[in-house]
Amino acid sequence: MLFETTIAGSLPKPSWLAEPEKLWAPWRLAGAELEAAKIDATLLAVKLQEDAGIDIVTAGEQARQHFVHGFLERVEGIDFQNRVEMGIRNDRYKAMVPTVTGPLKLKGRVHAAEAKAARAHTKRRLKFTLPGPMTIADTVADRHYGDQKTMAFAFADLLNEEARALARDGIDVIQFDEPAFNVFMDQVNVWGIAALERAAAGLACRTAVHICYGYGIKANIDWKETLGAEWRQYEAIFPALAASRIDQVSVECRNSKVPIGLLGLLKGKDVLVGAIDVASDEIETPEDVAATIEAAMQHVPKERIVACTNCGMAPMRRDIAEAKLVALAEGAALARKRFG
């Protein structure tokens, strides 16, 4: 089927699980109640996507406070008790981050509970998201390795261990989220893609990388205002991604200043075209979504286009996010009718 739909990964959490409309939102439960509530929220996220008509659903990242820290909580060698404030994404904004204090090792499975629950409750293809190694390395304070590349490859090995287990759980697509790829373009080509391929090594399922301009939070919106009339960050990394072993690339297109022609640099890849703006509460129409797909078709074979969101929806109002899911599905259906 042409123009299948999926989302970048996250959805807003229910208000009974975490404080709404907030990134790094604190949990409202604890202990066994929290763990049960995370699974309840995961199943709700899957159902909401199914009801909206999304073809490739995700767990909605309901079991994680943050897309990076949710993975790190199950890693030995990381101190969460003594967080430090650090500028991340090239000092775009400050965050309280954990510290790497010793050799990295998984404590066990990271996302088994929510992955298995989601798999058991949907017959649709299921995508699961993990943070990419470069982005993790940019979201922790290093007090052990002394070299970001070495640390990133250590994280890549842990990611690969969990990704292989997720594939055994029945996950159809494993996506690595790498917003750092839009910030440290030189390092991406030198070692970032190699670390990403290490994380995805040996996976029999489909693999994807998500690269965007960030959640719809003020720090990211303000940063975009400094990027000028054209956002050309993708241009520096797309040729290397096209030559990589990753199957799919998820990019921001809706209401962005990314020259749409840059998508043509992703020859041979499925392109997850961001047709929903997560930095705006305005709900796209099906016509808007179809127009974004049509623009992408000028540079990407239509058989390789998947309609997607620009980024995760975690900080959004829940009713708006749900309406945007419906618009995405209806817009893709309209595009199929016009261009199929």
C-alpha cells in the first residue's frame, strides 16, 4: 500500500500517569502501581493509533520519562543520583543529566515489558524507538571514558543488545532517534553513522533513523529562528546515510524550511516524511498532509514514502495530538486516492 502512516515515536502521557504538556514530566505514581500504569498507558497509545488509522504503530514511549533517560535507567555505570546541569545539542538548552562513572553494561532487558505488551495487543506492524548512540553521548556527563566517540560506541553495543532482543519480541521496525545528527554534522560523517550501524548490526527487522529539529519546546523553536531562510543541515549528512545499512530515514518536512529537494539525496532509502508539525497546535487538514506527500514525491519514489510526524508528540496537548493522528491517516488516504 502506498503512503503508509506511522509516527516518530512518542505520544502525550495520560494525566494520571505524568504531568501533562511537559518534557521530563514527573511520574504521578510509584512502585508497582507505576509499572502497571505504564503498561496501561502503552496499550492506550496503541489503541489510539489504531483508531486514528495509523498503519505502523508504536508503544508511544509511555514507559519512559524521557526518550534517552528511559534507556539509561537500565545501564550500569551511570549515576542518576548526582545529576549535573549541562548544555546539550551544542548548548541549545540546559538539562539535568546523569553521569557516566564507569564501564557501561546493561542490567538486563530495558523495554521488554512495554514491547511485549504492545505486541500482544495489536496485529498491526509495530515500531519501537531507541535513542541513537551519538544523541545519548550528547545527553550524559562523561566522567569515565574521556572521549565522546569511545563512549558512543560503548552505548551502541548496549543498544544493539536491546535491539536484538526487541526483534525477538516481534518488533517489526526498530528506529534510532538521532537529533544530534542535525547539530554535529562533521562528527556524523566521521563516526556518528558508524556508531549507528553498530547499534543496528545484525537486525533482521527493518531499521530506521529519526533526525529532526526537536520537540515543539521553546528552546528548539528559538533555535530554528536562528537557522535562516533555508535549513540545510540534512544536506551534510544525507549522502552518507544513503550509503549506510539503515533502511529508513525519518525527517522533518511540515512547516520547516528544509529544501524539499534534499530528500533526493536519500536514494535507495524509505523516507518517513514528516507531514505533521509538532511545534504547532494548529491541526493539519488532510489536504495539508497530501500536499506534503505530493511535494516529497517530486524527489522520492512514491513507493518509498511513509507519512509521519515531524518529531515526537510527548509535550503536546493530548486532544491535539489525537486530532493530528487522524489528519495524518486521512491525508495519506487522500494522497493514495490522488496519486496511487
